[in-house]
Amino acid sequence: MLRLPTFTYLAPRSLAQALRGKTEAGPGGMYVAGGTDLYPNMKRRHQEPAVVISLAGIRALRRPPTIRRSGDPAGGGMRLSAGLTLTELHTHRRVRRLYPVVARGAELISTPPLRNMGTLGGNLCLDTRCNYYNQSYEWRKAIDFCMKKDGAICWVAPSSPRCWAVQSSDLAPVMVALDARLVLAGPAGERVVPAARFYHNDGINYLTKQPDEILTAVELPAPGGWDATYLKLRRRGSFDFPVLGVAAWVRWDGDRVAEARIVLGGVASHPQEVPEAGAAMLGSRLEADALEAAASAAFRPSKPMDNTDFTLSWRKEMTRTYVRRALEELRDRHR
């Protein structure tokens, strides 16, 4: 049985208390929301914080989704508190009606018990994953530790100077495709970053968020003129992490595509937008040739590594298939 290491647990009631607790704990402190990612990692000794600072009791992080007025400086849309559970997110009536792609992304994560605990912010900050990393301490020690924790070699690509662990969040590619904005609170105050700039293509340093910052909210753009969807590939449809996620976003001008984005998850250390795929659809009605051009454009830069499930060639081919299916769904809904 894997057991948690010894640690001090703090339960602040406000953001100010949480930030102060992290400042006092220093590098040995870590935030936790639902704990569905951090606690298993602690049991495997991936992270061993001396102080764990819970965000679960902070009301400011648990406010219901709110609609912002069109005159709001952020441009209208919806604000989602980062502490919302995944269950609250995918069952909320306004989210399902106005942002069904967000509800779908949340609903596809893991199992009902874990969705009851896991949070929006936790999923967006999810640790990168790898077959050589997400193992027990004893297993990793037996093969020699990997670069991501305690070692110097990336066992996925031994000659590589970097870690290739993959970003396996379902909501991250969705937020990048929507061009959502993430609100961060830190000792120096609040800042807002586009979702695409929240991630690094690095398996170890995968977030641009500072260790002492807290993701407090997500701001979604106002609905109108655009549609989006998310498809997920995994071996067991009931709870597995994605080996491929495809978020497709299209803004329509009448019956033609005025703007489009394709973002891939599960194939790199960050949500990978493929601008060439979006460009291939511009001006089209998403006819068969436009779909094929976009799917082929997404296929080329998709480079799955030997760090998750299934064979590499098949996973790469599924990029083409899933992009095509996602765009077909958007086209058929628009007709």
C-alpha cells in the first residue's frame, strides 16, 4: 500500500491567508485543491511538500459561474471560479447551454467520484504524465530515476536534453481553443494571462504560473458567432487520461469559416495549437476537401512519444481522424 509522507496541513479561509502560508512555507509548500493529482503524486514520492496549503475552504474560489456584462472591461462572457468541481462545471445549466464544449471537457475527465473532488483549476494545472514517471518510487528506482524526478535521463528519448512528459489535461486544450483568460493571484497582486501563454512545452517546467501564485478564475469569451467541440481518445472510455484530445473552434461568417483553431492535447508537453489547420479552413463551408486539408495539417506536427498508451503510429493517425470528426460535428451543427 502506498502511503502519504508526513506533512503539515494548512486550511486557510482566504486568498490572503493562503498566499501568506505559501510565503512562510517557502519552496517546501504546495497548494492543493481537490487533491486528485497531488496526493497520488505524493504517495509515489513525485512531490514531497513539507507543508500542504488547502484551497478548498476559500469561498472566493467556489463562487458559481457568473455572466459578465457586455460593457465589462474583459468583454463580457462568463467567469468561472477555479475552485468549482468538475461535476459542478459539467452539470451547471448555464455552462451547458452557453459553453457546451466546457461542460463536455469536464464531463470526460476521470470518474464521478473524482469529478466530485477535482476542480477546474486543478485540471488546468495538472502535472504532466509519462509511463516512466507515473510509477511507484521502487519501480522508478529499479530502472534509475527519470529526468522529471531525481534522475538525469528522459527514458522516452534518452539522448534528449529535455523531458517529454505530456500534458494530459482535458480542459487545457479547450481553454486554449476558446482563447480563454486565466486569472492568477500572487504576493504582488493579480494578473491575467491568455490560456495559450499559461503553458510551456516542457515536461518539467510546464506552467508559466509562479509557484506562489494561485489560479483563481477563468474568463470565457462572450458566446456568439462561434462554436467549439472537444473529442478525446483513450483506451477505457470510463476514466482514462487522454492519449489524444482535439479541441476545435470555428467562428462563422454566415455559412463560411471566418476564423478557426485546432488545439491538440496528449501529444506534447503543452496544448499544441496547429495554426496551419485553422488556416486550411478559412473561407470554406467545411466541405470534404477543407476537412481533409485541416486534418492533414494537424497530422503533420502531431508527434506522440512512447510515454502513454497505444502504438505511436496509430496514435498519430488518430490525429487526422479525430480532427476530421470534430470539424464534421461543427459543420453539421451549423447547418
